[in-house]
Amino acid sequence: MINWGVIGCGGIARRRTIPEGIIPARNATLKAIMDTSAAVVAEMSKELNVLGYTSEDELLRDDSIQAVYIATPVYVHAEQVTKALDAGKHVLVEKPMAMTVEECESLAAKAQRENLKLGMGFMMRFHGLHQKVRQMVASGELGKPVLGRAQLSCWYPPIEGAWRQNPRLGGGGSLIDMGGHLLDLLEYILDSKVEEVSCYTGHLVQSYESEDSAVAMVRFRNGAIGVVDAFFSIPDNSSKNVLEIYGSKGSVLAQGTIGQGSGGTAMAYLESEDKGYDAQQQREVGGGAVVEFAPINLYQAEIEEFSSAIEEDRQPVVSAEDAVWSQRLLLAAYESARTGKSVKV
């Protein structure tokens, strides 16, 4: 059983990771929380019956804590991860791991030197449908991978003090916040890294400094092409957060699997590579087969996997090296958007 502390309890930690991840995890126990808001700490520590702190230094001095989950604004990640590693704690940090590739590389190297586990919160890898489609690609059921598309958009209007709306605090807007998940998810499903990226970003609707619109087209090392679109400027119910994976033998089309939940629906359309040319190119309306998958709570799976990595003394499934790569890819996408040229990764 791994004892956990949480640094930053005002957002995703309070909504998802604590109640859905750490509390129900079979190999984890919540020992303490920390937030800069004394009111949040008082309320949550009483509700959860755990110790509460208002500084990370106090929490990190607690010798009973073995692992720390960090869910704070990106600009403080590097400092807080460093402190946690210095205190001998294993660290699971929300993405991105830090603001720059150099910071990410430094943190990864430090964790390796200290023989501590360092991972990042790409929880969408644990979704039952995403794991199922990854298996279908690996088995050749979809033929040669050709195209992957992933969408994650929402309505995110100006909010006073919102760090995601200030690139100096969050590193960017919709691309780094949501597009990072999408790029990682396509790489995970296709089991192939991106080798080249071309990206557009924009400020189409919202008035804040971070981009509210991003579309990236990528080429994977296996030759497949990918498209991700992430917007802060589309109403929530108007974006169905689709996932589309196409191969030479068919496709899987899903809705609602990308996000924070365990649900969604998916259909598979499987054919044969050796079918002849159809000049009329007729498409059936409907058809296909429902893709069955086991619902998995993303946050519980994430915490249990990281706790198991500590217990088994192995690298977590989402490793520090994955975090470094993700930041390199995202910054290449921003460079492409800035220069108007495709960028090799």
C-alpha cells in the first residue's frame, strides 16, 4: 500500500483524482493534502479525515508519505517536482511536466539519479476503448494504419486569474492543455512516435492571451498521418470529442471516449484489403459493429498503475521520458504555428 500526499487541491485533484483515483485505489492511501487556500485545506482535510497543509514544504516533511501527486499551475511544476524528489518522494505530476524541454529533461535525470519514480498524468491511455483499439491496431485487425484523428474541445470563456489563459503561467492554451493529451493518445494507439508536425493556432473567439484554437497535422514514424483539434471556443455539447482510427482494412469511429470519463460509444467498420475497386464508391448508412469495451475509471487506473510501479520497482507506464517527449512535440507544434512551416521532431 502506497501512502500519497496531494499538492494542489483546487481543480482536477478535488474533482477527479482524489475522489475517483486515490480514495478507491486498491493499493493507495491518502495521507495528506496541501493547497495555498487555507479554506480549501480546512474543508477538504475535515471531509477526507487527512492532514492538511498550506505549504508543500510541510507536506514533504511528512515521512509517512511515499508518493506525491502534483496538480498545480504548470509554471510551478519544476520547482515542486524538484522539492518532492529532494524529499525522497515518488512523483506523479499533471501535464505538462514543466514549461520547457530542458526543465523536463533535468527532472527526468534527477529522478533517475535518485532512483525515484516520476510520471505524468496522461490518464486517457487507460480508457477501455483506447486500450481495445490499440490492441486492434497491433493485431493487424485494421490493416496498415493510415489516419488517426482525435478531438477535444470545450467552451472556456475568460475567467479572472485562470492560469491556462496566460501562456506565461501555463505554457499556452488549448494546444498544450488539451492537444497534448490528443497527440499522446494517437501515439499510444498507433504505437508510433510523431516525426513531423504542422500546426495552426489562433485567437478566434476568446479575448485572453493564450490561443483558443489549435489544429495540428502530424506524420508518424510508421507512415500514418494524424490530425488533432483542440479548441477553447466551441460550446461543450457541440463538440463530441471524436476519435477516428483508419487502416487499410477498416476503421473504428468513437464519440465521447476522449475526456475525463470512462464511457462513450464506438463502431468498427471492417473490410478486406483485396476487395476490388468500386467505381460508384457506395457507402452504407449505418452498419458496422459495436465495439465492446470494459469501463475503466481513468483516475483509479492511473493511481493504481503508478503505485504498482513503486511497489514493483519499475518504470511507470507513463514515464518521465514520455513527459520529455510530449513537451518536445508540443513546442515543435508551437514553432510550426509561429513560423508557418512544418517542423521535424
